[in-house]
Amino acid sequence: MERWLEFGLERGLHRRRPGAAPPFTPDRVRRILVVRKDNIGDVVCTTPALRALRHAFPGAHLAILAAEHCRAAIERNPDLNEVLTYTKAKHSSGLLGVPALWELGQIIRGLRRGRVDLAIAMGRPCSRSSAWLAYASGAPWRVGYSTSALQPFPFFLNLGCDPGEMTSHEVEGCLELLASLGIPSAGRALTLVPDPDVQTAVRHRLTELGAAPEAGLALVHISNRRETSRWPLASFAQAADALRERLGLAILLSWSPGDAQNPLFPGDDGKAEEVARDMRARPILLRTPELRELIAAVSLCDFVLSTDGGLMHIAAALDIPQVVLFGKTGPEHWAPVTEKGQILRSGGRADRISVAEVVAASVEVMSRWGRGKTFAAAPGTTGRRMTARGEW
């Protein structure tokens, strides 16, 4: 059956003979497509691989295909020539996601006209949909981590790579995939460039809301869609008050904006108000409906407190000191790539981490990485802790 499927798609879609791709020859690569259809953190963790590709193919046209809600994380990336985005069907308000599928179809047609030479489906393991997008681009060479999930379409990736036990960090996973083609790493550092115009606009908004830039800002982000990664709202309120009093930083409260009942992008407007009401001193509430606004806000802060998710990778890429509360997610795979942070864990649930432990870690991080300030040590804590480099 696989052979018949391959024959039908090769002849019908690409009008070429099955198995016609020549042996991989780097010198013949002129146009590269990276497919990364996951979420914000996944996309940011792909940026070291983009840099490696740019170093290996300095004259090539390098494009990425990602979800529209991730655009701001890559649209100013210096290693890219082109950013292609589409709206995921589950985020589309159209009937059965038809507008989103039509939009994606138009992008694929454009890729085929552009004649992609090498398509790379990032992510471990590679999803069938990512492999399909790499195949649909028309690229003669297609690489990704092959698994049984690709059946009955293993030919989507003709340079498939064994994902192994997938014990390394996601950044390493992306770089190891490129290494299978002989492409060396160009470092692990993440790349994220805020929009300077948006930075200016957010800075003005913060000033209007009463923020004093010289006092410094601690961004406290309360949202997380994974139940095991959520921290109690009351704990956020207590920790934020303690950070203001112990570190002397104004508190900038951050959350996923919107109504909790929104079927496409549920938000936490109500939860943000609840945290603000519970605090002894009302924080600055900055609504950021667009990712580029959130990125700008993080870039203007001195410290970030959040649960595990895309925000920790944004903070790491912007070199902002941070403390991250991990739930069930494995930090060995997803720890933010930064020297300036600590990860807290306790039994696979963020809600088991105490406020005292969070405050102690925050004081320690800021004592080491703050703007030349020294803070009094906080009381000892009992939970497990490791640096953001993944060292216990």
C-alpha cells in the first residue's frame, strides 16, 4: 500500500518518479524550508538550529513555516530570509477550519513554485502533519525524526533520522537533526529580537500606568493551560507582594488576555483581577493581546516569575533573570536555555511549590544577576531546585 500511495502522490502532486531524489549534496542546496508548527516555546527553541543553517548555507534562501500566533517570535530573526505563517484550523473561526486550510494550501502552492531544495520537519518525534508539509513543499530532500506515526507515509521523509530515546533538550534535538546531514552547531543561545516600535509603545503605556523605569520591574505571569503547571492565584499574590517588598521592584502582572470561555484562545482576564485584588499593593496590569507586546514587555523588565511555558523561553532569549515553576513537564527537555535563572519542582505539580521557596529563589537569582544590587537572603526551603541549565 505504501508503494501505491507514494506512486500516486509523486506522480499526481509533484509529477516526478517515486524515489527520484539524488543523494543529498549540500552544494546543491539553494532554498531551505524549516517546518515548525508547534507553539511559541518550540519555535524559540528552534532558533539555534536556524543559526546553524545560516552558518552552513550563508547564501541560501532560508524560510520557516510556523503557526500565525508564533510570528512575533521569529519575524525579526536575522538568520531568516522569509517567515511564512498560517492559522491553525483549531484557531480558525471559519466553518470546520476551511479558511485556514485554504490559506495553508496557498502557502504550499507558493513553496512549490519557489522550488525548495531541502525541507526540515523539526520536532521530536516528527508529527505526520509536519512531515506532510515538508513533503508537500516539493523539496527533493526532506529530513525529520522518523517514527511509526508516519505510517503509511514514511516516504514523506526520505532523509529520516532515528529520534532515539529523546532524552536530550529540545534545542539539542534540533541541532542533532541537522548533524545527521553534517551541519555543525553554531551554539545553543536562543535568538529573539523585539520590535523597537512596540517596545517604545509599551514603555509609554507603562509610564502612563505609573511604572517608574528607574525602580525596576518584575513581570509575574500567571497563565498556564496545563493543569499540573498552574500555581494557585493566592500564591501568586503573596509572592508578588514579597517580591515588591524584598527586591524593591514594581510588579507588572501578566496573563493570557481574553475571556476564559473563548473557544479559540481562552484567557485569564478574570484571574488577573483576582490576583490584583488579593495583593497588598495593586500591581501594574498590562494587557498584551499580541505576542509582540508581551515580548516587548518582557524585554523591559528586570526579572520574570512564571510557570513552565513559552514565556520562560522568551525571557531566556532576552537574557532576563527568571524563576520558573515546573509541573509535570520535564526540564531536561524544556528548561529555558539561560544562566540567569532557577527552576523549582515538587512532585510533578507546580501547586506543591511554596511561596517561601519561590521568594528565596527569586532573591538568590536577583542577588547574582540583578542590576548590581544585593538582597538579604530569604529563609531556607525544602523543595527540589536546579539551575536553568538543567543542573540539580
